[in-house]
Amino acid sequence: MYQQYQEGWIEVICGCMFAGKSEELIRRIYVLSYAKKKIQVFKPMIDDRYAADAIVSHNGRRIPCYAVTDADALAALVEADSEVIAIDEVQFFDHRIVDLCERLADEGRRVMVAGLDLDFRGEPFGVMGELLARSEFVTKLTAVCACCGAPATRTQRLVNGKPAAYEENVVLIGADECYEARCRRHHEVLSIQEQKKGGDRQR
């Protein structure tokens, strides 16, 4: 006898910067809106590059959202009849977002999150490793390496046009003024000493 499948899962859209993560999240939101699903969209308040109250892709496509300070603030805004919860830039939340995503999925909701899987150092970004492990579905997107045109999986941070030092803060909100997409071969991370030597040579 046919049994209808039960909804309730976590799906992760990940990749480096300029890979189209927000674009893909927005696309899925639009598709589900045609199916008359009740959708709530969120992002961390720290991400205000393009708009305070919208998810905006690098090519300008946008969708309204709630900007929240943390996972607790997000949880307080979730409505009882919401069927889909979409979260952009999820890497900026702390570990409580993992527990919240699990709970929402257990309640039968479709939880869609998008974020950077690796930080500028090439290391797992915050909660992303655990979210990837706990999710049912993963979509990993690539960009194009700014150096050679190969598939890019890393985010290169630049300081005055030079690779950033490993010791710098992981979180730095920005776009193409301080980041590039790079392949494994062309991704560079310097030490503070190497960065200073490079600056001295320029002078």
C-alpha cells in the first residue's frame, strides 16, 4: 500500500564565495512558493552587505527575510504553521543553530541552509562541518578560479591585493573588494611574518 513520505529534513547548499549559494537558495524558495508552501526566510544580522532585510545574491537577485542576531532570536520568529525554513549565511551562527535546525526538521519542516563550508584559511567554517554531517541532502557549488579558470572551491581573502595572514579574524564581511574565488592550487594563506615581509619588499 502506498504511503506518503513524511517531510522534515535538513538540506545544505555550500561552497566558496561567488559560487551562487544565495542564488540557489533563492531559486528553491521561489519554486516552493509556487507550490503554496508557507516559507520563512532568515539571515544573520551581521550580513548587511546589500540589504538589511533581504537575501541578495551577488548578481542582484533578492528575496525579503528576517535579519536576526542569533539562533534564539530566529527560533522566536518561527511560526507554528511554517513548512519551510530557509537560512542564508548560516556559518555566522553559533552551535545553537545546529540544534535548532535539528528540532525544526524533527517537527516535519524542510530546513534549507546556505553558507560557506570553508573559511578564508581553507578550514571548516564554524558550524558548517556539523550541519553537513547532520543534513540529509548536500549541494556543493563551485565558482571559477580568478587565477586560472579552474573550478574554485576556496575563498581567497586579500589585503591590499595580497593574501591575508592566517592569524587574522575569520569573520570579515565583504565581497569582491576583499575576496576572490580560487582553486586549491592558487589558494594562499600567509603567516603574519610572511605578510609583513611582502609589505616591506613593496616599500
